[in-house]
Amino acid sequence: MCGKCYCFLGVFGMVSAADFVGRDIISIKDFTREEIDYILKVAGEMEYLAKGGSDMLRGKIMAALFFEPSTRTRLSFETAMYKLGGAVIGFSEPEISSIRKGENLADTVRVVEKYADVIVLRHPAEGAARFAAEYAEVPVINAGSGAEEHPTQALLDLYTIIKEKGRIDGLTIALMGDLKYGRTVHSLAHALSLYNVKLILVSPESLRMRREVLEDIKKRIEISEHTDVESVLPEIDVLYVTRIQKERFPDIAEYAKVRGSYKIDLNILRKAKENLIILHPLPRVDEISVEVDSTPFAKYFQQVRNGLVVRMALLALILGAIKE
């Protein structure tokens, strides 16, 4: 970067910063590999700004509308906006908003956009972010829509893999846990299918990857499905662990059947590659033992930090603060 003009030198293929101005971030499927790589490049440029801050987005306002509980996503978006000199409005408890009075999502969005330059939305209903984007005249960023997708999480996951492994192409990556209801793995699977990877899916039979996701990604990459992680662990470079999501199950009895299906501990990791990295979108319950936290395998808390720079990059690009 060069002083206060925040310029990036050079050209990144056929993609430029102008391609992102005013753009919605609804699904990872809306992006090409080149566009994703560009976002990750800009995220790398944000590393030093994450330490000292910037006035890049001074005068801009982000509205954070969280209809579901969130810690990392909400706080990282808010921190990202503050680090870039912008301001934040919104709510994390819809019961204190006009939603309690019966206001629908379309009206909420049309009201909030009058105060903000970008809307970050988390909602329990699938398709909510895309629905909101149809009504909003300002960009909408999907911060998680039901069990559907979580595109910014996928971007920070990719950034973490590149940062820790130096590449994505050529890796064997396993997604383990709740692959049916886990929105993070849906977005990540779509994103990984743009790279040259081998993808291993590990889950209980009842929580296998959604068929529509599987049918799409298997056209581009090699995929195998398993119920036992230990049998495939020796070949894995990246293990992405997810919790069994109690809140997504329509029947609590079905949740009880699969609860605690997997647990990564030091005993299991004896079979792993020395340079294996373990990722997790968090929060975790009991699927990764706390004894793993102090090992070189554990990179899930680094993911949290990486989420900040990735979201800084997205906000800067969407709001037109990056100039070639």
C-alpha cells in the first residue's frame, strides 16, 4: 500500500478492485477462483492495518443485523469496520427491535439501508440473505443463513489454509462432523471445488453432505465419503472439524443419536501427519479435546484472527476504498 491512497500495485489476472464495489456477498458460488484469490490477496494486505488501524472507511456505516446468536462473526465484522475507521449500528437481539412488533425482513432492510452503507445479515431462514439483497439498495453480506451457507467463513478458512500450508492446490482436505446442517462446510466445499484438492467427507450416515452440494462439487474434484475418521487420518493435510448442531435438528431424538459421534484427541492424532492442521469454525462442544489446543495441529484460534483481516478486505472492497 502507498500512504493514504491505499493503492495496490500490479494486476491480479483479469480481476480488479472495481469488480467488487457495491457487490453483495451472498453465496461463495457467486465467485470465481480468480475473484476469491484476489480477496485473499487483499486480506493479506490488511494484516498490518489490523494492528494499527486506518481511516479508509471514515464516514461509512455498517449495519449488523443478527437474528441469530453470534460471537466471532458479529464481533469480527464490527472490529473490521472500526479498524478501517468506519462506524457500526444494528442489533444482536431482534427482540429489542421492531421485529418484535411484527415487522418483516423486507421492511427492516428497507428501513436500515437508509442509515447504512452496507448491511451484514445473519438469519435462521435459508435464503434470507438473498431475499434481503433483492430489497436493499446497499450491498448485503451474508453472515450465515440457516443451514444453507456462510460465505465469509469459507473465505477465512481458505485464507487460513494458505497461510498455514502455503497453498491449497494439491492438498487432501477432510470435512468432518455435521455436513448436513453445517452451513460453513457447504460454503467451504463449494469454494474448495474451485481448487485442485482431494476432498474427504466424514460424517454419520444421517448427517452426510447435502446431495445438491455433493452433486455440484463432484463434477470438479475427487471426493470420498466415510463414517470413520481414523481410517483416513494418515492421508489428511487439513482436518476441518464441525460440531453436531443441536439447534438445526427438527427432531431432538435424532440429535441424541449422533451427539458425540466424533472426538479428536491426542490418541487419535498419533496416526496423523506431523504437519496436519486442524480447523474449526467454532464454537466447539466436545468434538475436539482441549488437550489438542496446545499442539501444533491446532489452528482454530488463528482462524478467528484471520477472520478479521478477511472481513476488513471485503468491507474495503465493497465500499470502494481499494484503488488499483
